[in-house]
Amino acid sequence: MRSLVPLLALVSCLAAAQDPTSLSPEQAPAASPIERWEGIPLPPGTKLYRKAGFSMTASVVMPFSDVERWYQSTMTADRWVSTVVSRSEKGWLGGAVVVLKFVRGKATVGVMLTDAPNDGYVMLQLTNVSGAK
């Protein structure tokens, strides 16, 4: 499996409107596993890469369908109402893409999952606009 750091550094640069040619793999932020980011639960083994506004880019080595199922069951068990906003079988990394919206009261969080089947990971874009915890 190729290193995720260069790809995620590029995505982070683009999300932050930075020149992606200015980052070398050595300059990319170190990934660190944790259980939650801004109130959004993370599947075991998730690595966070870069915050951009109220979003975070992350990755996890797990089958795409397992990550989606994990988010659906984990969030609904915590009283979040789930909606699939968008789904595509062929995203920009070659695999499926799904955008999930979770609402609880006045709080809203979004989770976009992008499968990278050739590299063996799922990229996560986590968004917490409402500041929910």
C-alpha cells in the first residue's frame, strides 16, 4: 500500500486553498489515532491529517461498506437521525463515495466517505458545522 500522507496532504491543501506543490511528504502533518473529532465518533484505527475550517480529513484502513455501516449504527445508537445525501459507485479515487448527514436536535454533522480500493483505505471528510459534541 502506498503512503497516504502525500495524497491526504494534497487534499488538505486543496481544501484550504493552498498551493499543493509547496508541500513535500515530509511536511505533511503526522497522523494520530483518536476516538472522536469535534464530537464525531471515529472508527478504530482512524488517522486524522488536517483541519480545514470546520472539517477534518482522515483515513481508515477498513472495507468501505464496513465504515459506512459503522457510522450508520454508531450514530443512530447515539440518537442521530441519518440521511444519505449522495451516493456514487465510482468516485475520484476509483471506488464508491457516500455523503452521510446526521441530525440530532439542532445539531448537524456530515461524513463523506471515499473508497480508495487500489490503496486499501477509506478517506473520511468530517464536518461539524453546528459544533455538536
